[in-house]
Amino acid sequence: MQKQFSLLPKIAALSVMAACAAPAMAQQAGSNIVNVGWFHLSPQDSSAGLTKLTNGGLPAGYYPNSHSSVGDADTLGIAFTHFFTDNFALTADLGIPPTFKLTGQGDLAGLGELGKAKQWSPAIVAKYYFGDASSKFRPFVGAGVTYVWYSDVKLSSSFQNRAALNSGALGGSATASLSSSLAPVLNLGATYNFDDRWSLSLSVSYIPLKTDADITATPAGPAAAFGTQRYKTSITLDPIVSFLSVGYKF
């Protein structure tokens, strides 16, 4: 009996060593992971010229040198990932909508900022993780879809004045709307697992994206006689989106 009791400390020590040697299962079938971090959106943009749709007594037409460019944007991002197997997962990307600013180019360069808008673009991305559930470093590739729409579209006073036939000082104004659309998402990145719970991820996504802008201007003063002025243009955004985040598994 005494000999049996003397073996217990040795068995306990071996059990602890075995537990320490066992790999931590950081990402496996059934795992749920929340990532919080920084989205950086860098549009690879271009724009068509401005087309005047209604003339109200003035010549309608196409103005090929009236362009705009879209600046980079940053925002807080949140992603939720569920692992269906040790290698296949589905991620929902969310976040605070970033604000994009449009700047005039060509004939509109002298106006500076033309306007700004918030972009909403939640996405669902299917991902394949290389390696196994116990790997600390796991590259991944993914593809999915996003639905994009815009809110808080505001035109600058200088652009409103131009669109309203230079009658802004007399009360002329202009508004704009941007079309919504579905767009594909191509994604690649990697995750480094610090332990069974915490991880660091970096991913880069490409989104082929285009939106149509519809502008309606209401001239004032003597220019009001020319009636409502409507313009249209297309803006290609094609943003490259990087996402640096910290993840927690639960």
C-alpha cells in the first residue's frame, strides 16, 4: 500500500507533463472567434465624366474632363468567424461605416472637395485555413460577397454652387444619391495564435466595386428660370481593404 501511495506523485507529475506537451487547439471545428481591429480602405478609383441629363433651356451633354477621386478611409472593424471543420470557416465582416471624401479632378479640380458619404459594406466570406488546428501560424484564402450602400451623402458648397449654375449665394443647392450593389470579395491573410484563446490576424481583401451618382441641382435667383439641373456619373472604387485585428476564441 505504501508503495502504491509513493507512485501517486510520479503519476501526477507525468500527467502535468503530458498536459503541457499536448497541443493547444486554437482553431478547430466548432470554434467561434471574434476579431476587433482596424480597417484601412484604399480605393483604386477612377470616374467617368459628368453627363448633364436635363438642360432646362441650357445645352445638355457630356463633359469628359469633369472627374473626381476618392480618398483613403479608416474605421473600426469587427469580424465573427465560425469554424465548421478544422480548415473551413465562415466570417461575417462588420464595422463602423467609413466616410469617403471625393475631390475634384480635371475641370472640377478648382472646387477642391466635392462631397463625402458613408459606406456600409457588411460581408460574408468563406475561408480555407492551411495547417491543422494546433498550428500557431495559419495562412488562409477566402472568397465571399458584400452588399454596399451609402448614407449621409453631402455635397460641398462649392460643388452645389457649380451644379446650381453658380447661384449658391442666392439659395441654389444640389443633392446627390449613390447606387447600392452586390460585389464579390477576394481575401487572403494569416493568423498567429498566441495560445488557445488569443490571436493576431492580418488580411487583405479586394472588392471590384462601382457606383452611379445621380445629382439634382435647384438653381435660384435669375438662374431659376432654367429649371432643375440633373447630372450623372459613374465612380469605380475597387478598394483594397486591409484588416489588422486581435482575435478571441470562445
